[in-house]
Amino acid sequence: MGALDYISNFCTFTSTRRKRKPMQTVEIKVKMDCDGCERRVKHAVTSMKGVKTVEVNRKQSRVTVSGYVDPNKVLKRVMSTGKRAEFWPYIPQHLVYYPYVSGAYDKRAPAGFVRNVVQAFPASNAPEENFVSFFSDDNVHACSIM
């Protein structure tokens, strides 16, 4: 086997092809006022290499792009249309423990969304979770205080 391994080192083919980008979804916030704005943004992103689907929601000012793309390049392409754009800064409100903490609530956010900030989530050593484990509704004799 030693001779075959030695010869196979000369016969190996190294690919110069770059690694393919992973499939991902990029959400961008873009202010669009009319059908022309929507069409311009959609056409700019659709013409990119690796884009599979483009969804434009003018009511939420949101563009969702799926495909084998780089998020920064998608953002740059949307900004090249002359529109102010940023990555989608919101998360659904039902996923947040404290949606009205300062910085999380944004009156410009679409209905049911809040900003993604660290203060909106409880600390990992939250005391209220420790107190919940003292009592059990399933077993009334499992009170750990008595």
C-alpha cells in the first residue's frame, strides 16, 4: 500500500473552485412608498447571482431574500437603488419576555414586532424561575418549603 499512496499523491486533483455559500435567508428593512420603488428593489436583488426567492412586503417595509448569497452584498445592492436600508432589526413580540423595556419597544415597528435588544430577555439566573420550582401543581405534596 505504501507505493500506491505515494503514486496517488501525484494523481490527486485539487479543485480551484471556491466553496459554495450556504443557503440562507436575509431580511432587510427598506422604506418603499410606491409600486415603482418596490419593483426597483425587487429587480435589483433578483438579478444577483445565487438568489432563489425574493419577497417584498411594502406594508412592513421588508424585503426577504433566500438563496446562496452574502447578506452584506444583498444590503449593498438594495442601497444601490437609492433607498435607505438596514438589516431587519425586529423579532416577533411573542418571543420576548419584556417587550416594553426601554429600547425594545419601537412605535415605528410593524404590528406584533419589537426591536431585538438584550434587555428584553431575562438573565440566565433569573430569580423568578427559581421560585417556580418550589411548588408543583401536579403534586400538591411536593412543596419544598414545608
